[in-house]
Amino acid sequence: MRGRPVGAVAVEATDFRGRNTRFQAEALKANLRVVDVVKAVAADLGLTPADLADLDGVPAPVGGRY
């Protein structure tokens, strides 16, 4: 997932995200459901959502490009 939605989303009229499909009605609702899961998992672990998002669970490849 690009970007890490871990809190409230407020998109102003001049913000490019208002035209981005990721932040429009149905997609935004789905993404906010993911945020709710992240918040619940973080709370269970005694972390903030931002702390959980910063955990690096995917090792970087060695000697190669992404």
C-alpha cells in the first residue's frame, strides 16, 4: 500500500487528492475500514497506528533492485 492512512482524512477542495480515485466515496470508505483494522491491531499491541505502520515486516532484497 502506498501511503499509510493512520488517522483522519480531510481533503480540501484545492487538494489534488479530491480528484484521486483512492480518496473518492467508495474507495475512501474501503480505505478507512483498513484504518480501523490498523488502529485495532495497534491498540492490541500497545502501539499507536503510526508506530505500527513504521514496523518493517518486509525485508529489503539483497543485491537487487526493488
